[in-house]
Amino acid sequence: MQRVFKTLALAAWMAVGLASYAQTNGGKNPISQPLVSYIYTADPSAHVFNGKIYIYPSHDIDSENVKRDDDGGHFAMRDYHVLSLDKIGGAVKDHGVALDLKDVPWASRQLWAPDVAYKNGTYYLYFPAKDKQDIFRIGVATSKSPTGPFKAEPEPIPGTYSIDPAVFQDTDGQTYLYFGGIWGGQLQRWDANEYHPGGALKKPEEVAYLPRVVRLNKDMKTLAEPVRELQLLDKNGKPFLEKDNDKRFFEGAWLHRYQGKYYFSYSTGDTHNLCYAISDSPYGPFTYQGILLKPVLGWTTHHSIVEVNKKWYLFYHDVQLSGKTHLRNVKVTELRYNPDGTIQTIDAYK
């Protein structure tokens, strides 16, 4: 009976939330529901391992007493959970804490958006965190299981910085790390891979900051080359300016391959679009194509794209459960391509 009451209470709470949600979103309702509702999750990196879908999200926590600012201090995440499901629309299992901040020797705070890759019997969790000097670095932790627990290396990956690591494994066996984020992600503090604490944001007429890409060594724990900028161009072959903030890169990099082409997707941050660009090489240059997801409720937007049983899916987040920008919930919806390889724009509300 207690379970029945809990189920009814949850259903009523969700109904009230949906009504409020629609009211704040011009009468529209979300096309997808949160995958889990008992914890707050965001920044989903989804992968298929051994026929099962695994999701590696950020784990949002309540940080009401933390000052809200452009540095994102109120995104005060302290651990990672792993979610899994056998099929899209199936039951979601929470495998518990896979890595805790206290078990990362070099990190001081803010475990932001992670990603995972698999190679030779080992799963590699890539994650950003601030070091003891409050500088974002990218670390790596390993496990023999996709659900962890993961053991962090004692130091961050040498040569890495900023946030939002995304790992892409190509068909030739090479592995690439994409990363970067401005504002709180500190990318503006880095020039030619050197740290400048006084680094400033770009002026409107200046060329916008670019994401970073680097090839990993076979050990998956070190860089095989210097980090380089990923060229992101408009359809006329010109770089975006900072004033093009509905198209330029802000954070949330992801790379996938479709019909022999490389698709780089990303968030525009302060204009809340998820956009994408296409290239013939994982290094780029990438040519802008358009918006793949229109803005969702909540300040941030972040995603991953994965193929499951010959269909493609977009994993993303919004704030349906809380209405608060730092307490988000992960969702999924189908992603469709046009015959010419472009992606159909998704509106998360109808």
C-alpha cells in the first residue's frame, strides 16, 4: 500500500509539474520525460557497450547557498552516477556512485560533464574538475566495468585544460579528445596552450574562441600531440565572430560519424542552441550546418548522440523537475537525418 501511495504521489507531483512547465513554456509540453526523477542529472554522455545503453551524466546537487555567477559556482557537483537501460523506453537502472570527488587526489571541486570510452578490456572515464589552484583540468579514471567504480589517476592528463571532454574513437583505431568551454569553463584563459589568469572574453567583432581537439596515445591516458584548435567555419568558409553567439562555440562538444562524415555538435551557451557542423576529417575544418536542438528550459544545454539498433538518439537535459537551472534532468529523443545528411531540427516542446 505504501508503494501505491508513493506511486500516486509521484504521478500527482509530475502532473502538477507538467502543468507549471507548460505555463512557463508558452503552453507547450515536453516531448520527452526525465529518465530518472529521484536524483538530478545533466550533461548526458551516452554509449552502447555490449548491447546495453550506458549514460554518464553529471550529478546535480542543491547548492542554494552558493553564489550564482558566470563562473558557474552553483554547479557544485561532487560525484558521478552511471545509468543504464536495455532499450530506449525501457527501465532505467542507477548503478550508484562511480567516482567521488574525495577519491580524486588532484581535484578540489566541481566534477562537471564527463565522458567514457572503452579499449582493450578497460573503461576510461574522462572528467573535468578544478585543481588545487582552482584551474579546470581534465582527469581520467579506469574500471573493468562500464558501471565502475572508477579509480582516478593521481594527476590530471598533462596538457589538458578547460571542461567538457568528449572522446571519439574512429574506425582506424585512433582516439580523439574534444574539449573546451568559455566563461566558467575558463577557455578564455588559455592561448597557444599557455595559461593566462587574466584572459578576457572576446569582443563582439573578434573571432570567437574555438573548441580544442587532440589525439590520445594508445594508453588512453596521455596526449599523442599538442592540443590544437578545431576550426569551425560558416558556410562561406569564414570563422564565426563573438557576436555570432547563436552559432559560435561555447561548450558541450560532441563528435559522431554518420555515412563517412564527421559531425561536431556543441552548445552556443548564452543563446541556448545545440548546433552542428560537418567535416571530412576528425580534425576539421568543420562547416556549420544549423541547429539540431532548439533552446530548452534552463540556462544550460548539453547533449550526446548515439546509434541504438540502427536508429539515432539525442540525449539532452532540461529543468522540468525543478525549474532551477542548476538542478537538471536527463532526457532522450530520436534524432533524424535528411537524405542529404543534414539533421532535422528538434523542438523539445510541442
